Amino acid sequence: MNVVTAIGMTMLGAAALLLLVRIYRGPSNLDRIVASEVLLIIVIAGIVMDAARNRSTTSLPLLMVLGLVSFVGGVAVTRFMAGNVDDGTDDEPPPATAEQQAWQTSRGAAERAAEEQS
């Protein structure tokens, strides 16, 4: 069991180092956000492996809090990065298409012609 946990912790450590490089160098903010989310998941996996090796359940509340913080943080940062999103509460109607403008023009001309005849 110790060999398996040692290999697992080594792999998690290597992945964490690669993610730290991605956070530092990441070409875009989206890459940095994804890398930080995955890094937090690796931290959670490391705590789980330690709890399994020691056969203790004392770290379960910590895991729940870390999972919740990871989810809420990811959603909050994503919504912030999205900026001003159209939520359907515009005060102005959308611009008319060419068909709608032609229909409005022809309807107006027909009404004017009917008024002139009467």
C-alpha cells in the first residue's frame, strides 16, 4: 500500500508542478482558470490519498469545503470573465430586418393610398 500511495503522490506532485507552470505561463486567462481548478482538484485528491493511507475520516469536512469552494469559485470567475451578457432585459427592441422594413414600408404606402382615395 505504501508503494502505491508513494507512486500516486509522486504523480500528483508532477501534475501540480505542470499546472503551476501553466498558471504562470498560460497564454490566456481561461487557461489559468482551468489550471487553477485542476490544481485544486489535485489538492483534494492528495488529501483523499493521505486519508486512505492513514485510514482516517477526519479530513472529510475539509474535502467537502474544498469541493464547494472549487465549484463556486469556478462559476464566479467564469461569470466575471463573461462580462456583460445579454439577459433579455433590453430597453430597445432589436433592429428590424430588411424584410420587416420592406413590409412596414409597403403597409404604410397602402394605408396612405387608401386615405387618399377616401
